Amino acid sequence: MGSAYLVEPDSVHHDITVGTKRGSDELFSCVSNGPFIMSTAANGNDSKKFKGDIRGPEVPSRVIHVRKLPSDVVEAEVISLGMPFGVVTNLLMLKAKNQAFIEMNTEEAAQTMLTYYSSMTPFIRNHPIYIQFSNHKELKTDNSPNQVRAQAALQAVNASQAGGVSMGGLEVSGMGPSPVLRVVVENLFYPVTLDVLHQIFSKFGTVLRIITFTKNNQFQALLQYPDGLTAQHSKLSLDGQNIYNACCTLRISFSKLTSLNVKYNNDKSRDYTRPDLPTGDSQPTLEHPAMAAAFTPGLISASPYAGAAHAFPPAFTIQHSGLTVPALPGALSSLALPAAAGRLGFSPLPLGHCVLLVSNLNPERVVPHCLFILFGVYGDVMRVKILFNKKENALVQMCDGTQAQLAMSHLNGQRLHGKPLRITLSKHTSVQLPREGHEDQGLTKDYSTSPLHRFKKPGSKNYSNIFPPSSTLHLSNIPPSVVEDDLKMLFSGSGAVVKAFKFFQKDHKMALIQMGSVEEAIESLIEFHNHDLGENHHLRVSFSKSSI
């Protein structure tokens, strides 16, 4: 008889040795207190008897038994479960039973793997996977087609991990094993910075480079690991997770790029292998032409406050539904992923951090009302102070820390009146009004009772319509008597270019208008939000995620 396969049914922890039909994953097994009997009647052979090890359940072993696998699982996905803990030396796939066996190079590696996964249930293709020690010391496989494929996958993975050969045409998680991941953050209610991404993804391996950008009005990033296998494990673990509760969902795929070339270390890009790189002006230079075309000035702010690496907790926040697993090798040490809620456990900024320092303003043109309207797109502005002796600087007090960081992440680097805004968190906790009798030339304004706040109503639909600045503006509250030419004339009256206009088909109270640039759109929003159109209708203007 050929080499025996192994199986351990879901509810059985006794030692068993199981055979299969030659060339098939079909298993016929039973368990008794005596020698195990394997039925081979399907092969036309007599029943044969094998004695097991008679080892108790959960005795450490190099072999890990994996259960409840999705039916469409591929070999590389199973192998990736063991990769962070050591070298996977053998693999046995039992697809008909939705099971597999992973053999690690050492018992210690297997023990570490089991300890980790006993605390944090792993998922493959959104299916929870169950893992336990096998009752066998090693795996033996034969030359059946399924096992040949498993061995080929294992050899390719090990060769790639050693840097010897590429993965070629092997299917790895349905894609290719590029070390570069493309990350899209959906439902971006709270801002996500480059440092936050680095903190999350470095739990799975050394992050070499990150580039962030905005494309199709979505915040995206390219992130490079040393090898495709680290990238693959990171993808399997993080794809579909929420950074914050019920929002900021990570959608991860393999990039067609195999490396990133970053020339500047700043708020948009970072090469962690080259700390000597200059900061540049505002955005990185991308060597790859496809990336150069895709990159636009984006959402991510510079260090939100001093010591940006500590802007969020040094490890994911430990919550009642989560855990921190210490003493794991390499990148997985101190990783905490809440088992429930499907989030990574970050918290928004403390409520006290709600004052922003805005610098590099155009002192000839900026007034408090201008900043109130612009920053009011991302939160309710309480007070604005333009500094008396440095009128290119201003303090903007938002309603809370979440809104402050949201405004900072969306507006930092955007151009206003010909100059890129520089926004950081202020050391001040509030903006002081001038003392009574002290005139400050109207440089300080209190907007705490303004009727123009967009978010004063709990659950306002404005919360779900927060988008980064774009050249296309969304117009609403348009009276029936106002036609397309009226609005185009209004928006082009100050010298701006109107490139396109479109009323909503089912509701002419709303329209989209595309300006000549993002800067023109920003200035148009400031000028025409709350503009009186007559008939007791005041125009509502916001940035749109759509284009015309």
C-alpha cells in the first residue's frame, strides 16, 4: 500500500492513522480503542490494520490540523497560515473534507502558531478556520494529483521565500505573489494617515515603502513588503477589516507593480529603508508611469501632532473583545485584533485636540469666514483666529478632535489662493476671544451659534457625504426658477472656469458642476456656499465624489 494520508474528524481527538483510495482525497475512517481499521474495499483490497501512536489530544507536534476550510481554498492560502511562525515543510490537502495538515520545521514553531491562533481565529475568504495539533509527528504524502499540486505549491513558496525563483504561474490567493499591495480604504469616515497604515501593516512584516494617493475620489495606498509571501499573509489577515468601528474598511489586492520607487519622505510617501531622503515640496516622484498617472495630491496629512508615530497607540488598542499576543516571532509580536466587531481597534483623537494651526495662508485674501466655510465641510467650526502679527497663520477650533483630524487629513496640502495649506494640530485646546474692549480688527470670530453648521443634527446625512476636495462640486437647494446658465454664470463670474454642468435627472434641486481645477472648486465653494438664489433658497455646496 502507498503512504498513508491522515485525517482527524472535527469531534475526534484520539490518535488515528487513516488511509485513502489511491489518487483520491475521499476518506473512510472510524475510531476505536483498539487498532485503527482502514477500509480499502473501494480499491479491491482487504482491510488492513494499523496501530496508532496512542498519544493524547493536544500533545505538541510539528503537524497542525486545519479544519473548516472554504471549498475554494488554494494551497498557498493554507501555507500562508504557517509562514509567519517558521518554515512549512509539508502540506497535505483534503479538499473533499475541507481539511488540511501543515507540517512545520520545528515543534516550537507549531506551538507558537497554535498559541497565536487559539487567541485569534484566522479567516480565509471570510471563513473562520479552526486549528489544533495533529496526533501525528510528521506527514507522508503520495503522488495523487491533489498532493502533487500541494507539493508544487509548497516548493514554489519555499523557493520564493528564500529569494531563489519567482512563483511563475502558480496561483497564489487567486493573484500573483507581488510584494506590493494595493490598499483601498472604503467608508472613510475618520482620516487614515500614512503612519496608521504603517502601524497596521508592520504587524505582519517589515514595511519597506508606502505611497498614498487619491484616485477616483478614494483614498488608496501602495505598500511594499520584502517579499510576496509576507504581503500575502498580510492580505489574508487584513482584507475586509475595519480600522475603526464600522468604518474605514480595508480592501486589499496585489499590485501589478513589483517595487516602489519613492524619492521623498513626507506625509504622502515614505521609504523606510532610506531615512536620508528629502521631504520634497508636497508629493513624491513616482518612477513607474502608470503610478505617476494615478497619483494626485491626496487625503493624508503630515504628522497630526508631535511624535506622529505615537498619534495612535503603539499597538492596537486592547479591548474587551480583543487581545494582545506577546512573545511571537518577528512582525506578529504585540498584534491585537479584536475577535468581534471586525475592527482593528483604533480610537479617534481625544476630545481636547480640536484646535488646528493653519499656516502658509495668503494674508492678502484670507478672512475668518473663508476658513469657517472651508473647514466647515468636515466639521462644525466653533472659532477662527487669524494671528495678529503673523497673518499667514490661523487657529481653527473644531467641535471635537475627530472633526479636527478629519479636516486636517482632507485639507492639508490643498491649495487656497495660490498657496498650499499647511495644517497641524495646535498645542492650544481652545481659541480665546479678545478681551472686551480690545479690538483685533475682526481677526477673531466666534461661530459657535452659526446656523451654517453642517453636523449639528445627530445622524445628519452630511456625515455620509464627506469627500476630499475635488474639482466637481455638488450643488443642492436650487429653486425651480434657476436654470443651468444662471449657475454657470454665477460660478464663472469671478474668473473661474466651468468645464461641465449637469442637473440630477430626477431632482432639479441638485446638480453637479465641474470647475477647472481643485483649487478653483475650493474657492468657489467658499464663495458660493449659502449664496442667496432668491425665493428663500440658499445654495448648498459640497465636494462631490462623482465626476461629470
